[in-house]
Amino acid sequence: MSITMQATPLIGALALSLALASGTAPATENVAQFAWFEYSGNDDVFNIPLGDDEYRNPILAGYHPDPSVVRVGEDYYLVNSTFGFFPGIPVFHSRDLVNWNQIGNALHRPGQVNFDNLPLTNAGVYAPAIEYKNGTFYVINTCIGCGGNFVVTAKNPAGPWSDPLWLPQLDGIDPSIFFDDDGKTYVVHHAEPDKKRYSAHTAIRLMEVDPETFEPLSEDKLLVDGGNVPQWNTDYLEGPHLYKVGKTYYLSAPGGGTGYYHQQLVFRSDNVFGPYLANPDNPVLTQYGLPDDRPNPVTATGHADLFTDTHGDWWAVFLGTRVYDLSTGQQDPGNFHTGRETFMLPVSWKAGWPTILEKGRSVPYTVKKPALPQDRSVALATTGNFTQTERFTGKDLAPQWLFIRVPVKRWWSTGAHGLTLQVQSAPVGDRSVQPAFIGRRLAHLRAEFSTALSFTPKSNGEEAGLLALQSDDFFYALALGHDKSGEAVLRVRKKAGSSDPLRGKVIAETPITLKPGQSVYLRMNIDRSRLDFSYSFNQKTYIPLLENADGKVLTTAAAGGFVGAVVGMYAQAAEEP
């Protein structure tokens, strides 16, 4: 069966807007207006010439971890994890595996999940898996700190998606659905072993389930015990997928944790419940062991999902990190702020085993295209160097824009004047509330992002501006506010850990004079470990406010967790500096 999707980029955001109340901020509340938001990225690796028969890695730049793909006829659908950001689990569509358009989100309306009080980076929705059967799309996932394992379904992958069907009978994380050709349905997942021997000791289990209710129809059988240590690393065995090739079942799962030792392992069996034989040439994908001084290193590769195209050729999508140095040591994948990105490579088969990348090879940034007809061009670039300007003139936000946790009321609006944010007492950094922040993924090691802000702060400490954050405790803000005397100032706030003040420390400040209704232009530039802040009154001449700030604050190595930096606009009532 083939489903051809029409471009429906706003359906996820539209569902969100309909689920909330009025889209206009109350007249009695102060608001900040952002006429536009411009993002521009320029990475050296994306300047590598691309042949007509090549595509570029990563296929989804910026924080797009834990990819999973399903093919339906000639159409391919891909999902990623989003942790504590919302909307959750973006859904991408392609017909050539090169041009990817985001068509919605599987978690797109309040009420599906509750992220209250959760940290952004290591709770919320983990690695999702997408499948299709008999006209229905399935996404199975784990919500850490917010309900456990669940399934959502849709007839149209652009949405709407159902409310979660919770699976309390399923332990562990990272479940994946397997529809066998005999009509049976299974869930394979990470779980605890029968006897845990050390903290990193995990296992993979399989359960037959009812295809509609997902109630168990079998015991949760152990397939692979990660404690049986072979010559490769099976610590933190997780993220499994199950496939059937001919009469043979293949189990693919990452091991070694999500950092420096990350790798992909494959096992096979003649029976769905095993026993499973390990590939003697495991791992089939890793960057561990390569020289740390290699140019433009990609690290932490794993969490792969394998699939076939319409010609029967095999491919794998997987996560990796583009780091700008490896000085953090071997327990970390290196310094990076772009998060875990989605890469794709062809899969080769030898002696009945798949290989994603030969040992000792670096992940290539340019790869020969699949032999598929070229798809339409993308609405928004997902890789390479580009400049994108959003003027927010539509009825609501496009599905790539992100909130910090789930909004429970409407504090933003869009239209002819751009994006309007109602000033919230909820500050960035406070997990118990939802701040007024709307952002996009940082997709480059070298990037510039700017906005035009119209805002009159009140003397109670209100401020609005640009925000770049890696987590609740690690962020920078460039904001228009008031000083203690009530005069308008531009300031830079930095938060570099939970021991810093909730809203961060003011590390730079300058007084400014604005005429009534006058806009100020704010700009941040990041170049690997360097971050610069500047402003302008005419959008031509920018005045430095702070230069060479420590950009490592925005790295996963500093903040921990599993996401990447997100940049955008915010408005809040802050304490006086």
C-alpha cells in the first residue's frame, strides 16, 4: 500500500492552538512583540562539495536523537525523541530519503502527556519507534517521570494522533513494536536482567501482545543478557528493534551507553523468542577506537533503525554527535551543542549479517543517494548551511517550534505583527512552571540568530529577548529590561549550573534609550566554544555587548542529558538585578 502525503506543515501546531483557549494575550497584561526571528548556520563540513548523486549527513541536523523509520509503499516516515520539550516526537516524511519535511508531531496537544516539574534533558519522552499496519500508524514510546510506556496511533501520520494507551504491564524503556508475518504482534524492549550484577547491566526482553489492547499474551522473555560480556561492549543495552528477513529474526540494539563507547550490536535467531546468536563481527556501527584528532569527528553513533527502500536496498538511520573537540575525556562524546543528530548510511550484508559501517571508518558527511526518484524540495532545510527567517504571520506556530514542557494556557499569538509573547511570572529555570519561551533547534556549530523586539518593560523587573538554553540550569539570555533605577537596559544573563541563581547571573549590562514604539535588534553569535552578544537600533550597525563568552555552557558535556541547545524568544517577570 502506498500513501502519498500532501504538505501539511501546520497540523500539529493547529491541534495545539485549538486545544488551548484564546490566542490573544489579555489587554491588561504586558506583552513583547517579535517581528521576526532569523537563524543562519555556516559549518565547514557543510561546505564540502556535494555531487548530484550524493546526499549530506546528518540528514537532520541539530537535536534529533533516537531516529526510527517505517516505510509505507513509496513513503518513509521518521520520528525522534524530544524529552521535556513540547510538541513531542516530530514526524518527518520523505519519498527519496534525502528531502525530509516535518509534517507534524505525535504529541501535539496538552492532555496527551504531562511534563510538569520534569527536567528538560533527561526526562519526558525517550526513544520512540514508529510502525504501520492495516491503515494505522503506531508510535510506541516511554515517558520517563510522566507515565511510563505508551502507544499513540493515527490514520494520518501528520495527525491528529490519539491519546496515549498506557502500558503498565511493560517494564523498562525504549520499546519497539514488531508485526510478524503470521499476524502476531510483539513488543521488544530494554529491561532489567534476571539478576543484576552491576549498575550498567541491562537486558533485552520480548513479549507477545494483543494487537489492539497491547495486553500481554506471553511472558516477558529474556532475549539478550547484557551481563554476558563478550569482546564488545554490552553495557546499557537498550533501544532494540526486531526484524524478519526471510525466516530469520534479527535483533538490533545499541550498547555501551549513549556517549563515547556507543555502538550498534546485532543478534539473530530462527525463533522469535530465541535463543539469539550474537554477530561475531559486532559492533556493526561505532566510532569508538578512532583517533581523537581526526578532522570533524562524529562520535557516539548508535540507536540505529534498519529498513529497506522500494528497491530492496537496506539503510540505517542512527544518532551521532558532531563535536568540536574531544577534550572532555573518554567518558563523554566530546563538546557539542547541536545535540544528537540523525545520520543515515547504506547497510551491506555478508554471510547473513548486516553492517552499517566498517570498523575503523569515520562516518562520512557525503554519501551516494538512494536510487529513488527525487522528492519535492523541503519546506525548511534540515541539513547543510542555510538562513531561515520566520515572520510568524500564520494562524499559529509551525510544528518545528518548541516549548519548555507542555503549555496549559495560551500566552502567545501570531499574525501580522509577528510573534507576541505575554510576559509571564514563570521564569526560565523553574521546573514547577512553564516559561514564555518559543524556540528552535540549534543546528550548527557556527550560527547566528537575531530578532526585532518591541517591548516596554515595567519597573517590576520584566524583561524579554533572546534565549539559548541547553537545560533548565544551563542557558544564556540577551534581554531588554530595567535596572534598579527604572532605566531601560540591555543585559546578558548566564546560568551555568543549579548553584547559580534561578534566573542566572547578570554578567553584562548597558543602558539604552528607546523612543516610544522603537524596536531594538538583538543578536547572538555562536562559534563552537565562543558566544557573542550584540544589539542594533537600525539593523545595520551592531554594537557588541559581550564578546567571547563561554559557549561550553550550552554543551551536553556541561549540562548533561540527551538533547541539544534550543534558541528562541522569551518574556518573563524577573527579579531586579
